[in-house]
Amino acid sequence: MLVEEIMTPKEKLIIVDQLDSVRKALELMKKHNIKSVIVDKNSPNGAYGLLTFKNILQAIVAQEGDIDLLNVYDIATIPAISVTRKLEMRYVAKMMVSHSIKRVLVVDDNELYGIITMSDIIGVLLEDI
């Protein structure tokens, strides 16, 4: 099964700008009941990023940051790890397990197509049981 068959498409994702405040990103995460948001690239040749609860907690708790003073680009993972949509799901799963990654962006020709998560992969595996 290919990544594009099980990924969450771009149209369903919440995307924030790199210059948005961390508070805005956190509010969107709360409103949509999600654990991460996509960080848009800042130029045609730029890189997409990912902002997760973990990034936010590390910035606030560990580094005593203020979410009103931090911008998304200050704490997001940019560039985010990505795969092509034509990749076999098993290779993505292997990479995610090997590197303890929960979410991977799906990008082709530097354009975002979606995201694939560990939950997506587990869901497909459970269907086969």
C-alpha cells in the first residue's frame, strides 16, 4: 500500500505561518483537537516544518519560554522529515519505528500533499486483522 492511499490530505491539515505566535498555533491545536500543525514554507524553495505539543512543552517548561513572545519558527522542527507519496507504507513504518517518529510530512517536488502518522499506519494494519 502506498503512502498516498492512507495519508491525511493537505486539505484536512491545519497550516500555520512561521511568523505566527506560538499562542496562535496552540489555540488552533486546541480548537481542532490535534497534536501538531504544519508550518508553511517561507519561500518557494523553503522547507515545510512541524510544530508539536512536544516542541511547545519543551519551549515553555524546559526553557521557561513565553508563548506570547515566541514565534512558531523559534521552536518548530524545520525542515520536517518527509517522504514521497509513492513510497510503500512499510518503508515509512520502518523509518518511523527506527527513529521514534510519530508524524511524517508527505512532500513531492517541494509541495505538501499531506501527512502520515503512526495512527494511520496502525489503522491500516488493524483493518487486516
